[in-house]
Amino acid sequence: MNLQTPRRSDLILTPNHYRGVFPILPTPFTEDGAVDVLVNNAGIVHAGDILNLDVEGFDRLFSVNVRGAFLMAQAAAKSMVAAGTKGSIINMSSVNSVVALPNQLAYSMSKGALAQLTRAASIRLAPEGIRVNAFGPGSIETELLADALSKDPHGKSAILSRTPLGRLGAPSEVADVALYLASDYSSYITGETIYVDGDRLALGYTVPVKND
């Protein structure tokens, strides 16, 4: 498996496909009829802390972030094993699998669960030559973050105060890590989470922020 541009046979599934994931994945949809790489990239957020988080929102978030990721990983792993494919399963984690947000209790919990899914699955699938890793973004310039910052004039300064590189990450920088984990360049890496966070997790305090 080498670095390459996406093929027309690459399949993108959304959370709405999870109910039918088992009949979908065994279908030969790539050029050679096998699943080579799975990127579990679907995820949602739902605000709430230990005192006010509603059960319905909790269940919905876990159905996408955890149950959906598990079903996709299991189906892909079964397909890879059946075909003898030494593939790569990649989960989308977050820095919040390590540092918790009190008002994002369910989200933080779900990302911690993905970290353990990654480790446990990697051990079981290692004898099959299948690697399981994760990437954990920090603060990335996405529409979701832009919307959040538009409501908080001090939000960006707060983020940069805990980001030693002093800037937000670009989506392409996250995609590059996923591409690396999918390629043979990471052929001896499994059971790991690579954090794309501008050194945020290494920092135990805040740093001065330059005024724009």
C-alpha cells in the first residue's frame, strides 16, 4: 500500500450508513475487491456536563462516535482478514481523549473510548498484519471551530494560549497524518495515536499570545 491519490472506487460512508455497514463492506467496491484502508472520521458533538447532560444527546453521540466506529472497524477487519489483506484501520480521536472538557462530557468520553478501541483492536489484529492507529487533532481551522469562535471574541486567544506553535492547525495537516498512517511509511506503527495539536498536550500551562 503506497501513498496515492484517492481512486474512483474509494467509498465514503456517513453515520447514516452504519445500520447497513455489514452488507456494504464485504461487497467488492475496490479495484481488487478488498478493503485496504478504513478511516473512521465521522463524529458529532453535544454540549453538557455531569449535571445537565441529557441522556438522549448522550446516546446519539455515542451511537455515532463509538458504536459507529466500532461497527465500521469490525466490518473492515473481517473483510481484511477474509481477503488476507494487510490493511490499515485509522480512527479519528482528539486531544480530548486526554484532556477533558467539562461541558463536553459525552464527547470527551467517546474519544477516550476510541483510544481503547484502537489499542485493543491493534493487539488482536497484529497477527493478521492489520494495523490499527488513530490521529488526534487539536484546534483545527474548520467550519465548526469558526462558528464557535464567532460567538466568543476571546476564544481564539484562549486556544493560542495553550498552543505553543501559536496558530490553529490546517485540515490538510490532519489529512497528511491520516495518509501517513494509511501508507507503508508507517508499516511498523500500530496501536498508537498521533496528536496533531501544535504541541498542546505537551504544555502544562498557558503561553503569552501576541495581539493581532
